[in-house]
Amino acid sequence: MGISCFIALYALLEYFEILSFYPCGFSKKRIYSFFGYQNILAQYLSIMVLWSLGILVNCSSLKTKILTISCISLSSLALFFTFCRGGMVSTIIGGIFFFVYYLSIKLKTSPIVSLCSSKKKIIFYFCIISFVFALPVAALWGKIPIQHKKTLRHISTTISRKDNLRLTLWKDSAKMLLQEPVRGVGLGNYFIEYPLYKSGKWKWMTMYAHNELLHMVTETGIVGFCGICIFLFVIIRAILRNFLFKYTTETKLLFLAPAAGCLATLSQSMVSYNLHTSASSVYFFIGLGIICSGEFEETKTETPFFDTLFKKILVIVPVIFVSIWGMYGEYRKIIGHYYYNNALNALVEEDPQECIEYSLKAIELQPYNSKYHRLISIAYEDSDQQELAERHYRKVLTLTPNHK
């Protein structure tokens, strides 16, 4: 929670131009924080907001509640300023599931009269929910001081835009699947084969189908689809068995937040590529492992201090590692793109040697990015280094054999 709060705070400071981090420019005013793309930041924040709700309803310390509310507020506002529609909608879906199930659990354990008699608690949670949802609404209505014309214009286009990008991707992906219905185009070959079926007018290379289920089925065919169905059946059965028969009321409240996070990730994955990014995919499978685990058994004996500390380390260290790992990977993309922009400018200014220097730095950070190899091959050709130019041309063909 602390790491997500820091990521969200840094993103907001960037948005209001208090801190500068973007070496690639910030013309669209969509915040990235330490990630290389706004949608990836939105996926991460979506899970963290829902997990923080779990901490909020389960902790008893007032200090922890205040810190958690602050974290949820910052993360929610940062999520809004990513302008990622899928991230916002999936968070709302997960939040509705969380609160509906939470209230149903509370109503079963406490009579309605008893629940309503605790006016302070009801007012407290109502204020929290209102405040969290009021932040993006206030930003949308201009009540928060947003003076950037490009930002306001982008908010309006985000709401009113009716592009058919995803529909085109899904239609093209379906054509790919019909060509190889049994075994698919091969695991990891989507972006290689897609240019042969592309019908959209955009020039950039598509890496994902923006629908995880369709993407996996396109690559693995009917065989992979059967495997996915079996996996989902086993997982759903285990979750239902645990929540209906095994878990106590206290355990349900503890595991409700990971369940809401998984639901948000799955709903967003129908229009995005969550499972192809390290941060959201690992947190998704951690949450899935938690809610699919066996019966929670309470031990009456005292747990030794070192045993408790060791268990905390086993949970905390992997979570911190995944967060830092995901941020570092996306940070490398940002810096690589920065070097690519400099190399492109150098080529425009007819300085192939400087273009080569920046391109080599970009390739070192992202060796499998075909456009970096394409640019440096042009620079080598302009500087009469035909052998090196040919080597990078071959690399481009290897990485994207069907791309036009």
C-alpha cells in the first residue's frame, strides 16, 4: 500500500508539473509515474485501490484507517488522470462487488437494527466512499484547479470518442483464428502474424489483441481454449467452495479485497492486456492463490515471534520485488524511447553518427524493439557502413517478418 501511494503521489506531482520525469515529453497529459504506459499504471492502481479497501474494513487502528483512506484517495485520483477508461470501469466493477458482498456479510452476522444503530461507523464509511468518488467528479467538473487546455480537451474526447480500434483488432484476430482454428498461430506469435490480417488504417505495429481471452485463443487455438476452460472451471469451483462452505466470516472479509482485485483485472482484460504486464498479472495470480487456498484454520497456541516475522517476510518481500521489478521494466521503456526520440531528431538533422550513438543506447535497453533496429540501420546506411546496416535490417525482419 505504501509503494502504491508513493507511485500515485509521484504521478500527481508530475501531472500538476511540480516534478518532471518525462524525458519523452508530456503533451497528452496522461500520467505514467514510473511505468512506461498510462494503461499499465491504471491496471496497477486499480488492484491497489481494491486491496487497500480490504485493509480499511479489516483494520481496527484509527491511524491505519486514516493512512489507508489517504492512499485510496491518492490512488483513485491518479487512476482518473491516467484517462484509462478500462481501468476506471473495472475498478468500479470491483468496488461494487466488494461493497455489495461486504454489506451482505455484515447483514448476515448483525441484525439490520444493530447495524444501523452504529451511526458513527455508517457515516464514517459513507464519507470515505463519497470522498473517493468525489475526487474524479470534481476534477471532471473543473472544481479541482486543472488549468491545462489540452487536458480538458482530452477529458472530453475520452468521454465522447467512438473509435472502433478494438472492434477492428477483434475482427482481425477472429480471421487469424479461423485460419488456424485447432492449434492457433503459435504461442507468442500474435504480433508477428497480425500484419498479414491487419485491416485498420493505423501505421504502428499491434502487439496485443486488447482482449486477453481472444489473444490466448488466437495463439493456442481450440486446444488452448479447452485448457483455459478447464483452468477457469477448477478455479471458480475452488472459490465458490471456499466462500460458501469453508471460510469463516472473518476470513471472507480478509479475502474479499483480493477477490475484488481479481474481478477487476479480469473485467479489464476483456478490453486490454493486463496479463501481459508484470505488475498486474503477478498481483492477479497472488490474489487468485489467496482466495483459492484451503480452509483457514485458527491455531490456539501462541505463534513464536520469529515464525510470524518469517511469514510476513515471505509475503511482503515478493510483493515489493514485483512492484519494483514492474516499475524498473517500464522505466527502461521510457528511457529507451527517450534515446529513440533523440536518435530520430539526429537523423532528421542529418547527423547519422549521433543517431547511431543514441540508437545503440536504446537497443541496449530494449534489444527486441524492431523500430530501434530499423532506425539505426538507416543511420548506418547513411554513414556508408553497409555491413552493420544489413545486420540490423536482418534483425528487423527477424522480429517482424510480416510487418509492412
